[in-house]
Amino acid sequence: MDTKDEYSTSDVAMELAIAVSRLQARMKHEAGIAERGITASQLAMLKRLDTEGELSVSTLAAYEHVSQQAITQRLELLRSTGYVTQHADSKDRRRRLVGLTDEGHAFLAHVTASQTTWLAHAIEYAWMTASAGTSPLRPHWSNASPPRNRCRREATRDEDG
């Protein structure tokens, strides 16, 4: 492989990493996660609990690849905000189980809706500016299909009008 190709690939990889980092930060901002003091790892734990149901502290630690002490620290804020509960396992009192509260489920629903709405608008805007020739994405999207929501709106508009 030619060094120019390798360099080009690493440039693209770096740009992609920066873009993903910015996207994550913006999505956290749009959902109000940072203002609540919730970290990405705490959000991941909430999502895991939403998907899996109640889990032990040790199981959460294994999923997150951290120590049980680290999970306990991360759970502190989540308990204080009312997003999770923790109690002894009825079968083994030494084992602590963690679960989402109704507030935790509501918070995750809000985060998901906020992030999805913002991202859909951002994609729509990027598509529109690329189609108009005013976006740096234009060369990359020249043969792409428009976002589905846009297609549905245009089809509906054509049928109505």
C-alpha cells in the first residue's frame, strides 16, 4: 500500500474521530445531559439497565469494564437524582441489585427523543445545504438518496398538491 493512501486514510480516520466526538458532545448538550451532571458512562449504565432490567453491581462493572468501586461511585449521582434504586438481592443478601426508577425511564426517554430529533434536523439541514451546493458535504452526498422523512414529506406534498 502506498504511503499517500495510508496518510489519506489516517487523515479521514482523524477527521471522523473529531466529528464523532463533536457529535457526541452536541447530542449531550441537546438532551441536557451535561447540565444534570450525567457522564457518558453513567448514561451508558442507565441504557444498560433499561435494556437488561435489574442487574447486580458486579454485573454492571463487568459490562462497563471497570471495578465495582467505580460503579458504586458512578451510581451515587444516579441514586441522588432518583434515576436508579439499589437494594439487596432477596436470594443473596450480600449481592446488591440496581434498577431504573420511573424517573430514570422518563429521563432516558427524554434523552432519546431530544437526541433523535436534533440529529434528524441536523441530517435534514446537511442534506438541504448539500443539495443546494452550499455544503462541504456536497461531493460526498452527490449520489446519495435524500433522508426518508424528506421523501415522505415530498411525496405527501405531491399527492396533496
